[in-house]
Amino acid sequence: MSWARLLDPMIRLSSLCVNDLSSFPQGRIDVDRVDATTDQEIHERIERDEAAAMEEMGKYIRVIRARVGMTQREFSDRIGISVDTLRNWEQGRRYPTGTARALLRIIDKAPEVAVAALRR
């Protein structure tokens, strides 16, 4: 690959001016629509997006639990949380964070290894 080809995207980026939006390439954004959007509409959209994300996470957790073939009680005991917490996650009322989320990702990617490591 030639240097010119590698540098081309950087040269194009260097020609952009953050103070002059007209220097940015035109995309598919309807600027008038964005400008007309109220703060209330933005907050409502955020709430809908967060609710949808929590529902998707609930489905994801149910799929992981089903893949390892455990009941809610067995799964919650194995990963060290209460059954109520797991139910809240699966029903989209709460969202796992931090270590719990990382553990779920590990169980998803390597279920046999994770379940064996978590055996009590």
C-alpha cells in the first residue's frame, strides 16, 4: 500500500474546520428537523431508547441462561446474585452493570468454561 493512499484520509480530515460546519461533508442529517426538535422530544426519545435497551438486555440474559440449561434459581446462585435481581434483569426492570455485565459476556462467549469455573 502506498503512503499517499494511507495519508489521503488524514489529509481530508485535516481540511475540516470545527468552527465552520460547511467544511464537513454533507450527510443524511436533516438539519432543519434536528433544529426543530425540542428538549422534551429528546428526553422522550432517550427514555424510549433506554427502555428498548433494557428489554433487549433481558432477552439476551434469558438466552444465555437457556443456553447453559439452568433455572433462574440455579443461574442466580451460580453467578452470586439474588433471584429477584435476575428476574429484574430478565424482565427489563434493571440492567446489569460492571462486573455482572462482564461475567454475562464471558458466559455468553464461553459457557462451558464459565459454568465450570463458577461451580460451587
